[in-house]
Amino acid sequence: MKLYNTLTRSEEPFAPADGRTVRLYNCGLTVYARGHIGNFRTFVAIDILRRTLRHLEGWQVHQVTNFTDVDDKTIAAAAEAGEPLRAFTDRYIAAFREDAAAIGLEPVEEMPRATDEANMRAMVDMIKALEARGHTYRSDGSVYFRIASFPEYGRLARLDHEGMQSGARVDSDSYHKEDARDFVLWKAARPGEPSWDYGLGPGRPGWHIECSAMALRLLGQPPIDIHGGGIDLVFPHHENEIAQAEGATGKPFARFWFHVEFLNLDSEKMSKSLGNVYTVRDVIERGHRASTLRYLLMSVHYRKPLTFSWEILEQAEAAVRRLSDFVARLDAVTGEGSFEGLDARLERARREFHEAMTDDLNMPRALSVVFDLLREMNAAIDAGTLGAAGAAAVRETFEWFDRVLGVLALRKAEDAQPPVPVEEIERLIEERREARKARNFARADEIRAELDARGIVVEDSPTGTRWKRK
Ligand code: AMP
Ligand code: ZN
């Protein structure tokens, strides 16, 4: 397949180095807040990449998506909440898992946390290897990467050393550095902040070292096949990841760099620091489906910016409904029918879909293949030429598309879910039990009626109360 590589600024043929398993790392969420739909644009794009590698190209994928559960922001936010760091970040990790499932991300092989001991040790080992190779210096108990020691610095972001600009995430701590461009590998402990000591003195890792160390610990010898994230990470984060991994091992870090353009809101990047964010849950609470959001986020090419609005979400809903209505319609097709050349037509659709997706994940083109076929098959059903056997073959083709799209399956799972969250149903049933115990039958009946109005039937029996979907 062809994949755009930020390192070379061009599309290149891609195959895993060992011919079988793609070793893929992507930067995960910084868990100091619930992830927003901008974050999920990147995660959905990487999910589409993963599904294309697996289901269209037939490779295995070994994917690592980390959680950044220690950095300046997580520490500050946990302190503000008055909670231990780990308990604080646990909550947002759970929220991420919930949203990831809701939006149909395939489970990945590994989701390491930076603060797990094995990862901390891997970071310290990498810093020691960098020290041994002359890439570091110490200052006030912290360890820094000396950029002047790594002439290749700036190759990914195409920086010249003199004119290097500060990115959004340039480390702005107060420690002494020899050169403003240098970045911290290990930060000396500050009073009241969590710290670890695995041989570099009490402190905590810098953000960048977390990813280099976890990627190589879990994926093995460099170079890994693909490293990905949002476009904002090219500089300094990914540039620094390269400097660390290559400085420590003397080998290239990643063969392909995959970057996803921004989701914007009102012409600005959606971001937690600007505060212009919606979460997956916000979208659902406004009465939309996560499958619709998934469709919207993936329907635009991953290297083009996308501006979110409720109107385009409505348009995405119309498209998803067309798809799901069509598949439902196929199930109702009866009769013999004789669509001339159906097998060849379906074969062509699969080939064109495959070609579009393996052409740097050209989703807009792939979707036009899907909707062209849909239109043609709708006309055939209208004309009575499809027939039950043909409809089954068409359905199989749409299910095959959906292995990559992941929208129809998600829609089906949503339909099978109770319209009211299970926890809420259980809470209301418990409240009703309490009301009955207190002989407040008016309240008990009110709860039953409320659930009934929302599609949940409550049944009392000698063994207790049960509920089911209408
Ligand atoms: P963070 O939690 O900030 O470390 O970000 C997690 C992932 O989301 C990274 O890959 C970011 O590049 C990506 N990301 C953050 N904001 C956006 C956005 N507005 N659009 C697309 N991707 C984003
Ligand atoms: Zn990273």
C-alpha cells in the first residue's frame, strides 16, 4: 500500500519490515481530562489505518497506544483536585476506554501507562544509554538532552538549527538549560510533587522520553514500522522522540511517521487549553450517536483539516442512515431476481474500495465507491432485479466494507443497547424499591412510568424486580 511519510514528505510504498507484523506506536491521551473529539479524530484515523493494514492488507498489527499519566498538566490537575496522581488519572483512563469503545476503536494490543514501573525503568535505562553516548548533561538534579550533540536534530520537522521555532509544547520549566532548545529527560523532584527514583535521583520523566522508551520496550528493536499522532506532535515531541531513541540506540527509530490534521472548531484547533472542546459524551448527550461522530471524523481525508459543526454532524447522520437503511432493506428482498453480472460488479466495488484505502487511506474515494454501489443496488431492488441470493451477496460486500469503516457494526451495537444507560436504570429501580419499602407507592409508580416512557419495562416477581427493553 501507499502511505504518506512525514519524514520524507511523500507517499511511499509501505509494508512491514518483517513482511508479516506491523509494529505501530501512537501517542495516546494525556489523562488530566476527558479526551475531546479532536483527540478522537486522530484516534479514529489511526484505527482506520490499523483496520486497513489488518483487514485489507492481511497483516498482523502490534499496536501500542500509551497513556501519558505523568507530566506537568497531570500533576497540576491532580494537585488541584486534591487527589493522588494515580487515582486521578485512573478516572480519565476509564473515560477514554468508554469513549474508545463507543466510537468503535478496535482494541489495541497494549496500552501502557508511563508510571508503570517497567516503563519507568525503561525510561531510566534509555537516559543512561544517552548519558553513556554523550548526549546529556545534568543541572540542578535534572538531566537534559544536549541538542548540539545530535546533528540530525530537526530532520522530521525540517528545522534549521538556527531558526528553530518554539512549538506549542516546548518545555517551559524553570530549570537551567545550557541551550534554550535542549529539553529535559528527567526532572528533579520538586517539593510536594510525585517522584520516582530508579537510579537518576528522585524525579520524574520528561514527556518525550516516555514515548521513546515505551515504544522500544514493547515493540522491540528499532526501527519500528509506523509512529503516529496528531500533526501538532511533529515538533517538538516527535523530533525529540527521534533524538532520544536514535541517540540511545544508534539506529533509526521509525520507518514511517503518520500525522493526522486537526479537528477545528470555529477555525481554531479544538484543544483543552483553549477550552473549545466537546467530548464524545457531550455529543451523545445532545442526542447524537457515536457511530455518526465516527463517520464524520473519518469521512474527510486524514491529511485535511476538518471543522466540526452540528450541521455537518447532521449530514453525517443522514449518510449513516442511508447505509443502515439500505442494509436493512437488503434483508427484506425476496424472490429470484437476476441482476446481470452481479458478482463482477461486487468484485469491482471491492477492488476499488481496496485501491482507495491503500492509496494513503483515501476515505472520500472509498466512500464514493460504497455509495455508488448502494445507489445502483437500490435501483435494482426497485426494479425487482436483485433477488434474495443477490441481496445476500451485496450484504456480504457491505459487511466487508464495514470491517474498515466500523460504522454499521457500531450502529447495530447501539441499537442493541438500552436507550437509557444501565447504571441509570439500576439506580432508578433501587430508588423504586426504597420508595415501595417506605410505602411511597406514588413515587414508585412514577419511576415505573418514567422508565416505561423511555422504553424500559419493569417487572416485579417473587424473586425480585427485573427490567427489559420494550
Ligand atoms: P494529548 O492528550 O494532548 O496528548 O493528545 C492526544 C492526541 O490527540 C495526540 O495525538 C494529539 O496530536 C491529538 N490531538 C489533539 N488535539 C487535536 C485536534 N484538535 N485534532 C486532531 N488531533 C488532535
Ligand atoms: Zn508520544
